[in-house]
Amino acid sequence: MRAALAPGVRLLRALPRDSRYRGLTLVLTFLCYTSYHLSRKPISIVKSQLHPNCSALGPNPRNDSNSSTWCSWAPFDGDNYKELFGALDNAFLVAYAIGMFISGIFGERLPLRYYLSGGMVLSGLFTALFGLGYFWDIHVLWYFIVVQVCNGLVQTTGWPAVVACVGNWFGKGKRGLIMGIWNSHTSVGNILGSLIAGAWVSSAWGLSFVVPGIIITTVGIICFFFLVEYPEDVDCSPPLHHVMTTSEKDPEAVTSNEGPLSLSGQSSVNHSNSPKEPAEEPEAISFLGALRIPGVVEFSLCLLFAKLVSYTFLYWLPLYIVNVAHFGAKEAGDLSTLFDVGGILGGILAGLISDYTGGRATTCCVMLVVAAPMLFLYNHIGQNGIGTSIAMLIICGALVNGPYALITTAVSADLGTHESLKGNAKALSTVTAIIDGTGSVGAALGPLLAGLISPTGWNNVFYMLIAADVLACLLLARVVVKEVRGWCGYMARKRGYVR
């Protein structure tokens, strides 16, 4: 007797062809960028093992020296170890920021599947090389700096490529919610990276890098075999990107022809369903052309300061917990994952609210305003108890990473398919690279400033983060005012229509 068709297979057969490929694209790009962040996280976990408190381990078993740094890994065994850690972070992040501006230009002109999978394999190589320094007994600072620079450059292949792929498959309807959920790959990658690195940090910290390197290489190979860049490549219908109706909630769609944040999935623009002919592809947009798209400059500068805060937590939170709460390296790494749990919730909440209200900038601004006092409270009362620490980490993670997630996903995709481009979707990678590249300048500055300021006290680090949050909010003021005016005009017309 033959068994009934498996429930999962029945579900797949019931789904339309377009939905199956969209689901495949979401899952593949989610796994790709999860592995990118998974490979970036180990350095923050391993820092506390490169310069541990050796006096707590007893006397040096190799000699009679009472040095408190006998168990540290040279060259990080000196009093300037925090500055050296900052240099490691900065080497990666400065290379990442510089490479990001170039990466988007390449991403528009090269096949995304080759570009993404090749970048992932190279990222795995350089991540593993950092860990191999442990097994090869390397104690030269420049080795680790060079590896970090190379890794930062090749990791820029990831973000423009995955956002372009998702933007190619999904229109503006519910884009904030979909990309808010999808963007949890950042936090999922950080969590998995913390847990994987924590498993070996105390025994053989080199494996904390080698294993993530193998993982991202494996996912890159899977991406090469299965990623579909455009719906037209598999005879699926392209998404609808533009909104021309006046019945939607989005104030920008009602009041402005240049509003970058229209959200409806409906459109009066006709799109061809015919297969994509390479000869008829529109030309890729120039760098200056992308800067002229309304909203790109404001959101880019806002992300600079928002990402400064987020990446300072990414690279320094475990060490902060070790120094202030006096947890071990593994426990601090595990506890720091709660910040990323909050980031998942914040990204989804930001996307949902901005879809409902049509105000991407206003959503970001409100979350940034609330984040500032929460950061102050976490620094002063966050270590009063494990329960308080857990709650504050989740809240701070949601408020800090919510705007960051919204800008780098839904906002970037909105601007990359802006109606001023007249249907040319070849701007997605360039716009995404400009926004995330500018944000990456802040990502480089944050950990560097934390390394320089932390010797003067952790309070000063948090004051710097609060100031960055406030500046991020102020830079969106013009777009927020525009959105509020749009709502007021829409409500006035709605009342007049009802009368």
C-alpha cells in the first residue's frame, strides 16, 4: 500500500510557483548573511581570552614569575591591550567601510550569484586564517591586522548582494515586515557566532574562528548552486515597486511624487512579464546618481551614528560584562546574545510599525529617542541583578538595532527602487552600498572610540553612545517633518472627502 503524499510536499505543490522561488530566495539569503555575521562575532568573544586575568589562575606554572599576564596571548599581553583590540576591530571595519562603497558598484555589474558565493568562500578563508594563528603560534600583530583588513574587504560582497536579490523578488507591499523578519539573520548570526566561539574560547580559541570559517564557506557553495537572482530567470512575475494611488496610508504616496517610502503592493505602473533579455537591461546607476535619490543622504548619515552604537555593542559588550559584572568569558558571551535577541524583536517591530504608518523615518526617530535613556539606565542599573541585566539587554537591543535593521533593509530597498528611477532596478546594490558603507564608517569609529575611551571608564563610553543616538535622530529631522506633514495633509483631505 502506497503512503499518502508527505504533508510538506503537498504544501509546496499548493503554493504558486512564484511563492516557492520567493521562499527559496528568502531562505538562501537569510542563511548567507547569517553566516557572514556568524564569522564576524568570534573576535568579541575571544578578546577576553587573549588577555585574561592570569592572577586568578594562580602562579605561572612555567617559572617563578608572578606576572599577571603570563597566560595572555602576545602581543596582547601588555597594558595597551585595549588599544590593540581597538586596532583589530578598526582594521576590519575601516576596510569594510571603504570596500562597501566600491562593492555596490561591482554588485550592479557582476552576476550576483558569483559575486556573493565567491565573497563567502574568501570570507571563510580569512576568518579561518585568524584562528590558525593560534595553531601556528603566531604572535605578530601585523599578521592579525592584515587578515582583518582582507576579511573586511571581502565581507563587503555580502550586504549589497543579498539586499539586491531580495529587492528583485519583493515589491513594496509589507516590505518592512518581511525584511524586518528577514533581517533577524544579523542577530541570529551574532547569537550563533557567540555560542560557537564560546564553545572553544577557553580550550582552543583558534577553533572559534576556524569553525565559523568552514560554515560560511559551505553556505557560499550552497548559494552558488541554488540562488536565483531575478524572477524573470525562472519565468516568474517581477514584483511591483511603485505606488501611484492616493488611497493608501502612506503619506508620501499621497503628498509627494518623490517620497521614498511608499509601501503599497499595488501599482498603476505596468510591468512586462516577458523573460529578461540581457541586451535590454537598463544601465547601472552612477554613484552620484544614487546620491541624488531623495532620502539617501539623510538615511546614510543617520545610519552612520546608529551603526556606531550597534557595532560598539557587537565588539565590546562581552568585555564590558566581564569587567563590570565579573562573569567568565563564556558566560559573558552567552549573556551578550540577549542584546541580539532584542535586535530580532526590534527589527520586526520597526518593520511592522513602519508598514502600518508609512513613516520609516519617524519610526526610526522614535526608537532612537527612547534608546538614549535606556542606554543610560543599563549602564547604571543593568548589573544590579541577572534579571535586570537580561531585561535591559533585550530592551536596549530592540531600540538600538530596530532603526539599524529598518534602514539597512526596507529603507535601502525602497530607495533602490525609487520611482524617480523610472523602473530601473539596477540601483539596488549601489544605493544599499552607499547607505551601508556610510553606516560602516560609524561601525569603524564606534569600536575604535570605545577602545580609546574605555581606559577612562565605561561611563564615558556610554555617554559617547548616547550622544551618537541623539545625532542619528537629529539627522532624520527633515524627513520626519516631511512625513508628519504628509500625514496631516492626508487626514485633512480625508476629513474633507467624508464631509
